[in-house]
Amino acid sequence: MTVRGLGLLSLVLALGVGGWLFAHQAKETGPTSRVATQAESQASAEAAGTNLLSAATTAEAYFAENGTYAGLTLAPGLGVTVARADAAGYCLQSGTGAGALHRAGPGGSTAQGPC
């Protein structure tokens, strides 16, 4: 084997090892890593909780103005839906399925699951 062939073999080997190291590091700390997806889920849950609190404030203002929760509507951009609203209470929901959060009121707190 010549020196030129040895240099080419070294280059290919170095590129292979570098590629493997890059792929391994991306799996551990990249955007699809366990830590990143867990942080994204936690951030989504926090945002949903904040949106539910804002919607509950809107519901309380609606009650103060109308004397009932019946007919309560929320802005579509809030990401919260009115699952139930009657004369004495309401249930607000954010998300669907296993990731859903809800807040029953008046005076309730945010909890896991749908209404």
C-alpha cells in the first residue's frame, strides 16, 4: 500500500468516526432528544395552564357583567374552549386526549384530563 492510499484510508476512517460522533451527539442533545421533548411538553403544559387562568378571569368578568356563566364564549386564539357553562359554573378545557387540562369554576384549579 502506498502512502497516498494510506492517506485516503485515514481520511475515510476519520470521516466515518466524525459522522458517528455527530449522530450520537445529536441523538443525546438534539431537538428530538428525550430532554428536549420533555422540556417542550412541560412548556406546553405551562402555557396551557396560563391560558386557562386567563380564560377563568374572562369567565369571572362575564359572570360579574351578566349574573350567569351561560352563554360564555372565549376568543378562539386563546386555545381554550368552554366545555360547559351554566348559571352557576363552568368548565374550561385546553388541549385534547391525554394532554388535556381543564379548570372548573368558579374557584377551581387547573387539573389534568378533559372536563
